[in-house]
Amino acid sequence: MATKFQAWSQATQAITTGRSAADGALAPTLWATTTFEPADLAQAKEFATQRRPTHFYSRYGNPTVAAFEEAIAELEGAESARAFSSGMGAISSVVFGLCTQGAHIVASKQLYGGTRQLLEGFCPRFGIDVTFADGTKPGALEAAVVPGKTVLVIAETPANPRLDLVDLDELGSIVGPITVVDATFATPLGQQPLSYGVDLVIHSATKAIAGHNDATLGVVAGNADLVDWISGFASLQGACASPADALSGLRGIRTLPVRLRQQTATAHALAESLEGHPAVGEVRYPGLASHPQYELAQRQLKSAGGILSFELAGGYPAGEALVQRLNLAVHAPSLGGPETLICHPASTTHAGLDQAQLADSFISPGTIRISCGLEETADIVADFAQALDRVASSN
Ligand SMILES: *Cc1c(COP(=O)(O)O)cnc(C)c1O
């Protein structure tokens, strides 16, 4: 797709992409229609039987949604992409569109809580076995593959919430199963999993891609046959992206490079300021030399990103005190938007996991996740400093 742009950087592609059917319009056009009138029965049948119709019925496809899909495919270096109504819509379509009863999935332990719940709670009901392995341990995912039985290997990198990394070279070289990366934290600008031989990349575009906390959207990108197969299932599963949200997604892509740059600068400064603070234990940010996989981060991440996590020395009570003492950062789930958000994973994104699952996902009661927004960096650093100083003095 769009080979004429390939010499340009991704930041430029983000500006030029998604216009192949735009009729000269620079801003995305909202096709707020669920249905289309064909010229005659022959054309109706042609649209109804296309693999990816865009002018038939919007659950199957829609021109605004297709423009967003074109943009994601181009940024990921993929042949094709399919948008969904959410990140979970994308993940569940990949899982249930590709696995049948008796299938086996290998997944990294370090996953978004919803993905873990889907795999651990629902897959067994459909006769799909799941084995979890530590995605940070070299060779662990590959070692869990059962030849002839494992259909999917699912990893998330950097993983929610602790920024653990999975080696994409290793994942991409696994032979047999279809390999999948949830790359929400990195965005298409931070890494390109498909270039390592990974088969499918997934994003919760609700996060940094749409980028303004106003759209719920997901996407899968990969080779055309695989994405078409998933789309065939998805059209009947029904988690289709709304044209309005796809428009927000494409609009978000235009400013993603500059937003990511600002958020990364703030995250780096904040992470540095947190290290050594008496209220703070371990700080995890892939851009700091203290990250246990810093060397891997340097190798595979083009941007360390706007998200970091840390452990509060005072555990849960310190978490409660911290969210109350921040004046600027907002206590809310989600990430990648204009506002700096603080989230306590054990009571939000991973609240559906029991104590054993939390421990197995390496999340403690004192784990805090920060998504840096677009405020002035110094203001965010100062807000955390004043709040943490008060948390430390009340310990
Ligand atoms: C938020 C998130 C999801 C789920 O996406 P939704 O759009 O909320 O369905 C999946 N994976 C990661 C890493 C996420 O952060």
C-alpha cells in the first residue's frame, strides 16, 4: 500500500496517509451511513460478496473506517488492517476468529487485565487451552509452544502496566503458530512488530492513536489473507468501528508524532525525578538505564513512550494518599490522551484479577501507572514532587 510514501519517515506518513479515497478532502470525511444504495441487483451481489466491502453495509465496512484502516496499515508496514469498536473487540476477534475447540494459545503473563481475563476466563469455556509464560524470559514463549496444537502466541510489549518488554526478534522467529503483539503502549511510531516477522499487530486506538479520550477504537494489522479472515469473522461478531470513532482515529494519527514526542519528554523527566524519592520504590521506564531490559529497549523501541510505572514504598495506603494529593494529574484509567493520568492497576485495569493472578502478572498493591499528557513537563514533575513529598512525610 502507498509505496510512493515509503521513503518518507513515519512522522510524515502520519500526515499524508489515509487519503486514497478522499476525493481531495484533506480532513477525514464522516460517512455517517449504515447502508448504501447499489445501482442494481448485480452490483448489490458484487458488494455483498466482496471480501472487504466499503459501500454495502457499515458492519462489513465503511469508507471512513477504511481510511483509518489504510493509515494504520501504512504506519505498520502492513498489507491490510481491520478496525474494531475497541481494543478488546480486536483482541477477541483475533482469538475467536482464529481458534477452534482444541486449539492452544501461548500468552505472555504480562498482559492488559482484560486480555488476561478473556484468555483465562473465557477461552476454556470454548475448549481453547491457554498457557501463560513470562514474556521477559528469553525463550519462554517459544518453549511453551506445542507443535501442531498451538495456534496463537500472544504478547504485549511494552506491557501494561509495568512496561515489561518481549523480544520481538525472538517472537517473530517462532515457527508454526500465528504470532500476535498488542503494541498499544508503543503506538505504530514506537516499534513495528511486523518488521520482525510477527504476524499480527493490535492496538487499542482508544489510547494514544485517537489520543483525546473521546473515541473507543481498536485495530488489527497484518498480511491481507489473515486480516481478511479475521474480518470475515468480525463482520458477524459485530464489534465494528463506528465511522465517527474511526474519524477520530485518523484525525489523531495526524498529531500522534508530536504528541508522542511531548509525552515521551515528560515521561523521561518524571521517571528521572521519581528515582531516589523516599516514597518511591522501583521506577520502570524503558528510557532509563535502570529498566531491567534497557538494552532490549534501546534495540527495539524507537521511542520510550509516554507511560511509566513505579512502586510506592507505602503500598496501597500510599497509593490512596498519592491520588488525593495530586493537583494536576487526574486519577482515571486509560492512557495516551492530553491529560496526565494516574492509575492504580490493582483496583482498575487489573481489578478483575484475583490475588494469585495479580501476583502472577507481577502487579502489587503499590504499583502505580502514569500516562503522561501534554501539559508543560515542569508542571507535571512539580505536581508529583509536591504530592510524593507529602506521602513520604505521612508514612
Ligand atoms: C486499553 C488496552 C486494551 C483494551 O482496549 P479497549 O479499547 O479499552 O478495549 C488492550 N490492550 C492494552 C495494552 C490496553 O492498554
